[in-house]
Amino acid sequence: MLAASNQLLWSMIGLLLTMGGTFLEAYVTTLPWDWSQHGIHTLSVGVTYQIGGVLLVGCLGGKNAGALSQIAYLVMGLTLLPVFADGGGIGYIKLSQFGYLLGFIPGAWICGFFAFKARPRLETLAFSCFCGLLTVHLCGITYLIISYVFQWKGTETLSLMQEAMLTYSWLALPGQLSVVCAVVVIAYVLRHLMFY
């Protein structure tokens, strides 16, 4: 278990990682053995590093630091600071994608919970990140269904709700899984370097 001062430090780091990751698009590079023939090329994976910041703080700071950092992120965004992808403000609550942002809190908590249940191995960190990502998507999909029932902007019809679900969950998932792979490796290395 991490000390309270360490958890506070990790929650601040997690807040900064999530805010920065919101505006930083994720890329992958071509394979190294192709560099000599074709040069180094990068390809966008279609997502930002935002989910990486959420899961990384859970893996490194634990469940409390992860949840606290995401609570702070949501509070900042809802109080008109432009930390969300489309700005900020209390009106964000009625947008269909807000459920995914809301899912960052339990997602980071669950990721941190499982990350510290066992010794930091690649498979345990991967499992914790996958559980956190699944939690974010379940919260997001649940919020989409609720927003459809209340006819909020972007989900007024069943087809619009299905399109939002496709956009925010199914199409984003492959890119997010590649970010999760990077998070697992980074968390594994850092947890071993910091001896916890």
C-alpha cells in the first residue's frame, strides 16, 4: 500500500497525464526491419492517450490515486476549464460521450485495485488495464442508453444511439488496446524501477 503523500502525488501526476493525453493523438510506427527499405513511418491509431493516462495512474499510484485524479479531472472540466476534448462546462453532462468520461473514475479505481493485488508482472498489469478499460466502456454504454431514454443531444433516436456506441466504443477499442499495451510495458518497467 502506498503512503497518503505518494497517493496524492500520483493523483496529481494522473491528472496531468489525463489532461495532456486528451490532446495528444496516439501513433504507432512501422516495424524496425522495414526502416532501412521504406524509412520510418507513423500511423495514427485513431485515439488519444487520454485513456492511457487514466490507466497508467491506476497501475502506478493505486486505486485511490487513480480515482482521485479522475474526480479532479471531471471537476476541472465541468467548471469551465477546457480540459475535455471539446472544451468544458456543466453542459457536458448532457452530451452522449460524457458517460465515458464519468467511467474514468471507476475505471482507474478498478485498474489500480487489480494492479496492486499481485506482484507487478506483465500479465497482471495487462489484466488490470483491461478491466479498467472494460469498466470505462460499460459506463459509457450505460450512459448512452440513459441519454437515449431522456432524449439528450446526440442520442435522440435509436440509430443515433447505436452510431454513438459504434463511434465511442467499437471503433475506438482497437486503438485503445494498442495504448493499453504501451501502458502495460511502461507500468511494468516503472514499477520495477521504483521497487513496488
